Amino acid sequence: MSIGLDRITKVFANGRVAVRDVALEIADGELLVLVGPSGCGKSTVLRLVAGLEAPTSGRILIDGRDMTGVPPHARDLAMVFQSYALYPHKTVAENLAFGLRMRAVDRAVIDERVRAVAAALRIEQVLDQKPSQLSGGQRQRVALGRAIVREPRAFLLDEPLSNLDPQLRFDTRAELGHLHRRLRATMIHVTHDQEEAMTLGDRIAVMRDGSVEQVAAPLEVYERPANRFVAAFVGSPSMNLLDVTVVPGAGGRPMVKGPGLSIEAPSMDLEARSTLVLGVRPRDIAIVAPGRGDALARIDLVEPLGHEVVVRARLDEGRGPGITIVVGDGQGRAPAEAVGLQFRRDRFHLFDAGSGARIM
Amino acid sequence: MTAKPRPLSVLRLLLVFGFVFPVYWAIASSFAPEARLFDVPPVVPTDVTVDHYRALFEERQFWLPMRNSLVVAGSTTALAIVVGTLAAYALTRLRFRGRTLVLAGVLAVSMLPQVSLVPPLYLALRAGGLINSYTGLVLPYLSFALPLSIWLLVGYLRQLPAEVEDAALIDGASRLQALWHIVLPLAWPGVATAAILTFLYCWNEFLFALSFTLGPERYTAPVAIALFRGRYQVPWGEILAAAVVTTLPVVAVVVAFERRIVEGLTAGAMKG
Amino acid sequence: MSPAAPAGNAARVDVEDTRLAWGLLSPTVVVLALVVGFPLAWTLWESLHVHDLRMPWLGYPFAGLANYRDAVADPRFRAAIAHTAFFAAVSVSLELVGGLALALTMHHATRGRALLRVLVLLPWAIPTAVSGLLWRFLFDGQAGIVNAIFVGAHLLDRSHVWLVDPTMAWVPIITADVWKSTPFVALLLLAGLQSVDESLYDAARIDGAGPWRQFVEITLPLLMPAVVVAAAFRALDAFRVFDLIYVLTGGGPGTATESVSLYTFSALLQRLRFGYASALSVIAFAATFVLGLVYVRFAGKHLLRVDR
């Protein structure tokens, strides 16, 4: 089933604008991840698609049909809630069967489907227990099972992994990916974890303050972020963002200059502007001898993580803004040491200082 | 605070004693023989008799007012809870224009002085031939029982997580199906509390019962006791015995459900 | 696929909700209209007429605001208001202080909390009329134990007949009300006490504050909302007092302890002045309404909050 949001806006009774003119197209069988900081409106978008909220303006299209006024039970969607929202007074089996019972499906068919799904999710042994008797991971699987057993046209997942501890989250993430490939169902997955977004989504939509900042495949969002917000949000540790200016340089080539930093602009058609923002990811910086490279900095802190080393430094010999570098090997670097930084030529970005939009 | 201050313990003892002693005294006196009543009986009675209790039921037929109280309080509570639960669900879960107005209205009704309703209700009941009848008490009782139930149930339902209902809606249940299969089973502790508190308020009620009944066949217990007349002097023995008897069901309810009662009282009053 | 008007279509989910909501509310609306709405409207109408059932030959003439003018000038009514205000002020103050003391002791109790709650709930649960009679017995001129105690402790030289003295009659009345209502206040305040974060006291102890300072600087300020709610509740109830006074003194001696509700009741069922009693009712209702508005103003944001 394809899902479309046609210029959806949602204003709540207290005046808060939760969703601002959002337009999205999700193709049949696609897994779209809605990601953004808390309060950005991603859960509201999900609830609008589900029919639990009605949009103030705009339309919700399912398979091309306008379903905006249709109540949730008629939309044939399944949702997995962050808190799982299992029926506490019913057994696991009854929880799984509830949706089918509401649709007056034949009892025998219900039993069979419940058993099949329980087996697939490895929860058959708890079918007769109540949710309060289960572990967090088991509850999460029951929540998933409740959605799967209905064989809906699409799945809506609201931060389903947030309540799991890190290792479980990591494993379940893979299971979700498998599930998607196996069922080939349309899915909208909401999360605040950008790593989850990058690994799970066919495409990701980054949201902020009710608007969609960028919709694209994960790699594209990572390598070509549409604006500085997306650039900073995706990737960990986040991209370094530095205020710079463009000045004409020797040989006609414009130069990008910042505190202790001077680098040749990647292209000729960059007119001199007062301020821009330079973005470069920590892993795209190499540490070289001071005086060489594009910038001069003084090391503040060296944090060895085992598999890589995080180096925090201050530009302009320690007088300027902070910058984070991640290298594979600390090479015996120490605080207070002056170093040079070399930026990968094909890996830095320039954003407009006012709008934040990407320039190159 | 880990250290229990000494003065507080003493204060507690004094306060508890102060609250309990009158009750004890009343009970002890109800067992004191008639003659001793008009002296001051000793603190621990040595002379006990059940004369007053016997007179209560044999001569004054006190079981009649008790039955009346039970019927009126029970019927009112049942009606108030059923109607109130539906209203509370609408007020907490459904979105519609005028919701705040209705809530404010319910609050306003619960605040008006009962005496304001007595004249018109009296005339209306008289016109309908309902003076001195059960219906003639249950209907006026609903004027405070219904807002009370609604208020308590609204307070309770607000605390119930709404996500479980959302899950039911997405699963394919209509609003009414969600109400029946999911909300009601999960809300029954709150409903029970509302029922208990409503029953207690009805059992307690005095003004309407005084105004709208004419004789012992329909007096409720509090009214009956207040109107006891003695041949020569105030029949304290029987009054106290009647007080004990009237209070027994209340005490039983309080002992059995004190936790619920406290939760209901504080949640309903301290919203926020 | 023609573009549907966004507002109309989007509102369909809400429209179904609305229809269901009014359906569920209709029994409530009907009942309350029947037993509250119409009666109040009738009372308002009636208050504008002369309607004395003992003088039916007067008919039912429209009297405008005459009843209200009479009420405002009526010395007995003004006395009733004064009595009620006095009663409310004294009772509520005592109940707040007593309730706070009781709540504090219960909060720090380590054992037997449930028993404590039951014992303390008893006065509240006993029917008001019954507890009124109970206190009448306790204050009785001859057999009352209060007299026995006071005389025995040489606080009085001889037994007092409390209920016959216009001033002293207030003592049993207020005592009975305080006895009955302090537990309720205590429970409300106890809930408030229990919601105060324990770590605040620890921080204060480290900062050097003793128990009294902790009480004044932490407990009292954080308890204020609960105190306001309790005070408003009790004030509303105290203003409407009827049962206690009827049973203890009947408003007497004479009319020395008559409250507003009692006077309205007397005007109605004893002197059958329906028109006048209705005017009194309306005034009482208006006053309660104003009090209620004040209450809602302070605590109402919480009460009327709607979440979804």
C-alpha cells in the first residue's frame, strides 16, 4: 500500500503547531524512517496517518484514496507503540487475537494465525501469560506480533526500540530489518536515534519543528545534507560546524577563511559573502604537523575509545572554537599539543549562514 | 525524615484519642441501662444491657428506616454509576466542542446549596404524587450523586493511559467496542471507588430525606433518629443505639475499603 | 479524485466522536436538567412572585425584586448570614490547623498507618445528623461527659447547659463540625505531604536546617496548593451547613444559631413562604457561585484541564 501526506498541517487546541505543511510519498513496500529530535512532530505525523488525530488541513492518502476522515479501525493499518500498549488484562494470545476478533474473523483462522505468529516471534511459551509477567523484550515482540497477525496493509512503528536496553536494541533492529524484507510491507518507523534511521530505512525523512527538512536515502542524507540542521543531526559524533567567510584569494581562486583556518574553495563560482558555515565530519579530518594542512589547532582532550580515538581541539592555537576529530590511531597525541588539521577535499560542506541551506 | 520526633508521636496519640473517644463513648453508653444514662456512666461500663437495642427494633421498628436507607442509597448509587461512567468516558476520551463547558457545569452543580432545590422539588414531587416514596428520594439524590460520580470517574479515567485504547482503535475496534472490551475492565477499581463514595454520601444525606418524606415507612435512618421522641425525656439510649446501628454498615465499608476511599477522596479533590 | 474541503473531511473523525459523546452524555443531561436545571429556573421565577401558601387568597402576583429587597432588609436573614460566616471562618480555620497537625503525625507514623486511616475516617463517614446527635449527647446538661470533664477539672464550677445559651451553643456545633471534617482535611493534606520529594529535606538538613526550618521553608510552601483546595472545599461546605445545626439546636435558642440554609428551610417548610424562600435560595446560590468561582480561579486550572 502506498501512503501519501498531502500538505498536512496539525495545530493543536492550545495553539501549538505540531506539523507544518508536510508532504511525503511512501511507496508500496518501502520502509521510511521519520527521524528528528523530540518535539519535532514525528509521532504526530504517525498518529495522523493512523487516524488517531485529524489534520487541521491537508489530506491523508492511502493507495491513492483520500482517507482523511476515515476512523482508525477502517484504515487497515497496524501500529506498534513506544510503550507497547498491550492490553494488561488479557493474555498474550488474547492480545494477539483482539484485532482479528474485532473484524469477526473465523475463530479457527484466528487460532491458526496467532500460533503461527507466536512461533515466528518465539513467544509461543508465553501465550497464556499476562503482559505484566513478561520481560521487556518479550512484551516488545507481543506488540509486534499483534501488528503482524492482522496482516495489515502497512505498519506504523512509534519508537518501538526506545525502551529496550542497548544490546537488545541492536539485535531487535536487525530483526525488524529482516521482518521488513520478509513481509515486503510498507512501514513508517519513527525514532529519535539517527543510527537506527540510517541502518533501517530505505529512505529517511529528517524532521524539525513540524517540518520535513530532507527526505532521501540514508547515504544521500549523510553525504549531501540539505541544510546544517540535517548535517548536524545525522552522524555521530556530529559534524563540526564553523563560521567562515569567503575572500578572494591568490590566483583568482576564492578562499574560505575562519579562525586559524584557511582552505581553498572547491569551486570558482563562490562569490565573496560575509559569512558562511563550513561543515566537516570528525572522520574526514586528518591530523598532520603544525603549519601543514588547512588549519592550526591545539589539542584539548584525547579520548581513546578502543577502536578509534576522539580528539577534541581548539582552533587558532586554542583561542578559537572547538573542533572534534576522530582518528583510528592517537599516534601519541597529547593535550596542549599544537597540530595541523587536513580536511578531505571532497568531504566538506558549505551552508548559508542565515538559512542554513546547503550551498555546496 | 528518618527520625520520628517525639512530640509528634504524643500529638498523634492525643489526636487519635480525641477522634475516637466520642465514638467509644457513644457505643459504651448505648449499652448502659436507662437509669445510669442520666448520671455519668463510668469510663468502662460495668453494667451492660441490650434494652435499648431491643426497644429500637421491637418498639420503634428501626429496621424500616434502615431498609429505606439501603434501598435509596443503593438505587441512587447504581443509577449514578451507570449514567456517570458513560458521561465520564465521553468527557475524558472524546473530543467535542463544549466539553469544558460540560465539565464546568458538572462542577457548578456539585457546588450549589441543596436547600435551593427543596422548594421546586417539593412542589414537583407533590404534583407527581411522589412525596414519601422511594422514587421521590432517588431522583433528588441524583442531583448530587450524579455530579459526584462523574467527578470521581473523570479523575480516575484521566489517570488511565490512553495508549491502550489507541491500540484497540487501530486494531479495529470502534469507540464503543473499545469502551466495552478495554476501558471498562481496566477502570473497574475506579468505578468501585466511585460507587463506594457515592453510597456513603447517599447514606449520609439528611435534608432531602427530611423534606420529602412524611413518616417512618419512608424515613431514612438519619431522619428517623433525628425525629425520635421520648415519652418524658429525650430517649438517649435508643438514639445512641440507633446511631450505632446506622453507623455499622458505614464502618464495615470504611474498614473494608479504606484505601480506595482515601484514594478516591484525594484524587477527586486534589486534581492536578 | 476530487479534492475534498480539508476542514470538512478532516473533521469527520471528530464529528463521529462528537455524536457519540453527546449520545453518552444525554442521560446525564436529561437527569440534571430534570432535577437541577428546571428546579433552579423555577426557583428564579418563583423568587420574583409573592407566593405564601398560608395566605392563598393573595394569589400569585408578580412582585419583581420585592422579595430580594425584603431579604436584604430582613434582620433575621442578615443574622443568618453573620452566623454562617462566623461558623465557616472558625470551623475552617480550626480544621486547617487540626488537619495539618493530624496529617503531619500520620505522615511520620511508621507503623499502623492503615489502622490510623480507618480510625480517622470514622468521624467523616458517620452521617452528619447522627454525629450531631452524638455531640448533643456529649454536651448534654445532665448526662453529658463534657460537663463531667470540665467540672471535674475545675474549668467550670457547675454543669453548663450549652445548647440553651445563645453564645455557648456554638461550641458544640463547631466542635461537632471540626470533629467530623478535620479527618477529611487531614487526608487531603496528607496526600500533599506525601507528594513532597524526600530529597528536598535531605538537602535542607545538609544545608543546616533543623526540623522547624524545614517545615517552614519546604513543607508549608509546597503544601500551599493542597491547603487552598482543602480550605475552598471546606468553606463551600461550611457555607451550606444544615444537618448539624438542625439536629443540635434547631437554629436556637430562638434563632441564635440559625444558618442561611436553616432559615431558608424554615421559611419554606414551616412558614410556607415559597416566594420569599426562593429569593433566599437564589441569594444563597449566587453567593455559593461566587465562592465557587473564586475556588475555580485558584484550583480550577487543574480541575478543568483536558489532555487530548
